[in-house]
Amino acid sequence: MKLILGIVLGTLIAILVTSNARSLGNPSPPPGVSAMDWIPLGDAAGFVVVHDDASPNRINPAAGTVKGHFVVRRKDHWLRVDSTPDYGAQNAVMQR
């Protein structure tokens, strides 16, 4: 009896979680980004795929890789998360 109750309860939880996840939907991409180049990571973040077709010396990325940048939403604006720092890196100096 406990086994049947556990199976029924587990199935019910799985159905509720799945229906809740499907009801969230996909957030719309930022302005100027096509749906094909948008990978949502939740309601407030995502990844924008960038194509460098305009560059004559472009290097195709390796198979299984993609080029792009992350964006996050703050209030009603999408902000780009730049992964390349504008500042120089300095080597750490170990002192004793």
C-alpha cells in the first residue's frame, strides 16, 4: 500500500512540476535580436548568438562552438554582459 501511495504521489508531483515549467514560457528576445539567435536562460538573462558574416577575414568557429554574448534584464532594459575586461591583468606577487 505504501509503495502504491509513493508511486501515485511521485507521479502527481512530476505532473505538477512539468505543467508549471511549461506555463512559464520563453521570454522574448531583446530588441534587434532574432528569435533564431536568442537562447533564453530564464526571465532575466539570455545568450545572443553573433554571426560575423560581414568580416572578409572571418574564421569559422570550431564544430560544436558558438560565438556570442550574454545579456541580462534590469527593469525594462537589456544590458550586455561583456566577458572581456577593459582593464589589464596583473600578475600576483607572492610575498613571505
